[in-house]
Amino acid sequence: MDSLRAARYPFLRESSQFAEENSEGIDMLLTDASYSEARRRGFERVAGAIRNHKIPDTTLNGEYNRLMEVLSYPYARILVSFINDKFLIKRYALAEAEHMNDLLSKDPASVQTIVDELEVNAVRNKDGNMNLHFADFLRFAYVMKAVEWKLINMTLNNGYVTLPPEKFVRLLQNAYRLKIEEELPLRIPPEFEKHIQQDVSKIGLMMAEMKARMSPTNGEGMKDEFLPPCIKTIIEMAQAGQNLPHSARFSLVTFLHALGLTYEQIIAIFAVSPDFNAAMSEYQIKHITGELNGTDGYSPPECGTMKTNGICFNPDPLCERIKHPLGYYRMKSGRHSRPPE
């Protein structure tokens, strides 16, 4: 067994085998002093994901360090699963996936092992490029916004997309991220809590600070004076009892949700509409915000989409400098010194 590879990519089946052959199970991982380094490293995996989407580097010389690295992975997953926060799961998954990408860029010999582990339908061709089945390409490339990632701009032969190694590894990153998001949260036995509570509390504080920094409102709630003209107009229309087009309702709900407003605060705005239907409005709002399906919900549309839908109302000079209504709010509230890219 290649213990170095097991430590670099602790999600591999061979990593689990390495851990099983050289450790004494989850109970000992959580409680025994001899595994304190694995717990410390597992905590740092999660903390690094929160801080900067990065799994910190560590020394992998010697079997002991490699075993601690392998064991840090299940400990990190236990922490993330116990907290069970959608934002944390996505942030942690991205950090682990980017870490794998960084390692593979220097370790091309392990690419096929990762392909097999993630059950990606891909083979290397005689030119050293990778042929990826178009169905997997569409699944893993859907988040890539650049035109170069569109299927129409790819070389497609017999149902396989040909990709240079660096682009293929970038899609493997997406495959691994999706795998983590689908697997977490794990079911954590209640008796584990007393052993991990200290680390859980620290991560909880880090999460609260991070969410406050990332929030357009800095965790202070919505302030009307910072609202972009389009959103302000849509709110005024709703409060005046006017029937709103679907695009306006959708834009308003997603924007208010992004600002951190609760379901009760959002539905109160629509309650005065002449066609207000409490049950239907509840379903629509909870669907849009992701409460019904356990997701983060939809993102607010960009300014270009608002214009296309005919709901870019009363633009002011600041509107010309930004591309997104949330960017307007951040600029107006002083959260940014310049418009977002």
C-alpha cells in the first residue's frame, strides 16, 4: 500500500484500509491521547476551510504523520456533520476539493486512482489528454461560467469530450466537491458530543464571525436607505397592493433572503397583495429560499437579468457602477470600497 498517497487523498478506499490496519477505531480517535494530533489536524481542516477555503499543508514524512493525516479526515467530517450547517458543508467540500486539485497538479500519476475512486467515466488517450463522457462533463462543468467550458466549444468524439490534463483535473475537483456535499452530514451518535464539544464550539464561533463578515448587512439586518432602486420599487409596489410579475416576486424573495430576512419577514411584505394566498405564498417562498428541499436556495438575479425582465426600476448613477443588486447594497452601506468584479 502507498501510505503517502493514502495520506494525500484520505477519501480513498486504500486510505480507509490503511487506517483500519493501523488504528483502533473511531472511539479511540475521539478519546485517546495518542490520536490528539489527528484531532488537531482534523480541526484545522475545518478551520482552514472557514478561514480561506484552504486545507493547511502539513508534513507527511513517516508512517506516523501519514496515519494522523488519514485519521484527521474522518474527524473533520464528524465535526462538520455534527454542526450540520449547509454553508459549512459547502465551504468544507470546496476546500477539500481544491486541496485535492493542488495535490494532483503535482502528482499526475494518481489521477487514474482518483478517477476510479470517484467513478468518473474517463480514460486517457494516446496523446496524454483525457476523454470524459459528455454526461459526466455536463454534470461537473455546469458551474463553470467561462465560455471555454461550454460543450459547444469542446472536442466531442463518440460521446467523449477531450480535455487537457489541467482542465480534466479541474473537473475532478467538482466531482469530489459534489461527492462530499452528497455524503454530508453523516449521522453522528449522540454519545460523540461530549468528546467533540470543545472543537464544535470553536468552529461555531468562527462560523458566526465569517457569516457576519460575508453578510451584505454585516449581520445588522436590512436598512432601507441602502436598498437598490429596483428592490425598493418592488417593495413599494407590493406594499401598495399591486400585482407583481413572477420575476419581481422571485427577485425580491431571493434578495431579501440573501440579506438574512426570515420567512416571516418576507411573507409580511406580500400579505397586503390583493391576490395574496397564504398557502401558495408559503410554498413559493420556502421553495425559493431552499427551506423545502434543504438547499441554500436560489441566488438573486444580476442586474442584466433584472433589465431583461423589465424590472430594473429607476436606476441611479451608482447602478451604472455595479453588476448585482447585492453589490449596490454593499457599496451603499460602505461594505466595499469599489464595485464587485
